[in-house]
Amino acid sequence: MSNATENLVEVQDLVMYFPVTAGIMQKRVADVKAVDGVSFFIKKGETLGLVGESGCGKTTTGRCILQLYEGMRGKIIFDGTELTTLKREQMRRMRRYMQLIFQDPFASLDPRMTAGEIIGEPLKVHGLAKGQEYRDQVAELFRMVELEPFMADRYPHEFSGGQRQRIGIARALAVRPAFIVCDEPVSALDVSIQAQVIILLERLRDELNLTYLFIAHDLSVVRNISDRVAVMYLGKIVEITHADEIYANPLHPYTIALLSAVPIPDPAVDRTRERIILTGDVPSPINPPRGCNFNPRCAQALDICREETPELRNIGGEHWVACHLVK
């Protein structure tokens, strides 16, 4: 899909099923197909927005890249190294270059540790600093996320939600990573605070030459921060292209429906546009429909959509779509 030398992360045919067990013997009776054959790349220094409804497999995809699950299939290549072949100690060292910002800024922080201890813990784990150098680096990390170093002795409950998320960002930056998975980092914050955190993440990306996988369920959130956007539905990527292109020329029916739900600040324009209401419920990932996963909710579905699974194919430039209706 792209020149491999430009890519920091490559995901090839990623599959992650979670077992469903039943009975006294906990026999495996089915699988939750959380991620079902996903492929994409992220270029060095860019942000890929990964968007979809809750339960579509976005977070699972991000955590699979970081090798936080066992039992996955496919290849994860990070800066030329295939992570799926690494042993535990090799992967532990590699995680210095790959970090995660969690969705919940309170649950992800240990309430028994001070903010300074939370931010400095990665430095101790990876043996990167001690003594005065350690204290100086922790203070610099506070300033980097626009917090004051004197706050280091406070506990998580003494901070606001936005400040707690900044602590989580500083913790991720402590080991100077190259790649960060941002797992819905603003979804638990007020709208005004969301904008501040996104601006902060953009600044840090430019200053530190970071690469992001930015996960969100709202297309409007990823619009400004993302270079490219991938839309995910029921374990599969259905469309991926440049951010401007996906907003100006969405092609997959699911992408079009998601965009129609994004509020427009101009009331006059908002009243004139067509709002697409998807009917029916999201199919179960335990028993996805035959053919295209989206066909039960697609008003334009054809017979082929109910029989054959569409491939993610290039329709020109870097616009990829998995839909039989798109020529």
C-alpha cells in the first residue's frame, strides 16, 4: 500500500479473536471476531485517525500493535522489526519506543502515587535517569504538557480531568517514544478541554517528531489532527484515505452516514443537509453477517453484498474502499 521505507508501522492481515466459553469445563463455543483481517500503514511523523462506532475493534487494533494481547494472527512491523517474532524481554525493550495514552484519565492513574511518581515511573523502569537528572526530567515533562513542576507532589484526585490527561500524556512521553497510540484520549473530557488537549498533542507531534494512531468514535474530533483517516466497522477497515479527501468525497455508505451525523456550526447549512439514519442494530461480532458486514444496515445493498466480502481496494491515489458499490 506504500513505500515500506517511509512507514514506521505496518499492520498486515491482523486477526484477533477472543474466545467465548461455556459450561463447567469452560469449553470454547464461539469467538468474538474483534479484528478480522485488518491491514494498514502509518508513515513516520504522521497521524492516522482510526474511527468507528463503539465495539468495532478500534482499541483492540491499537493494543494489538503494542503486543498487549496473546493469540493474535498477522504481522505487526515497527520500524522494520516484526514484533510478533520477538521474545518477551525483547518486546519489553521495544516498548520504550511505543506508548499508549488511555481513554479514562482517572482510571489509568494509580491513586496511591503522586503525579511526579506516575510521570517518572517509566524512567525508572527503563533505567533512563536517576538522582538529579531524574528530577530534572520529571520537571521538564510537567512543563512539556503545560503543567507546573510544583504539582509533582499532588495525587490524581487533586487534578481536573484535563490535567489528569496531561499527566497521562507526560507519562507516555517520558521514555521519548517514536510512536503513540492515543486511545480516545479526549472522549471523557469537556468539549473546550478536548480542543486544548488536541492542540497540545499536535504541538508535541511537531516538536518531538512523533507518530500517532489516534482512535476516536467521532469523525469531527480527528479532522484537524489526522493526516489520513481509516473508518472501521465490525472488525474491518471499510475506507481509508487522506483526511481532506474523506470529508470532501466519502465513498463507503457507512462513512457517508457517519459524516452526516457530524454537527455543522452553521444552522442554515445544517438544516439543508440530509441526515442519514442507519436502521437496525450493529450485528454481533460473534456471528457477523455473510458478505459485507454492513449489508444489513445499508439501504443500497445488492445481492453481491450479501454473498461476497468486498476487498479493501485502491480506487485511485491513496483512497482505499471496501465496497461492491464503488467502481
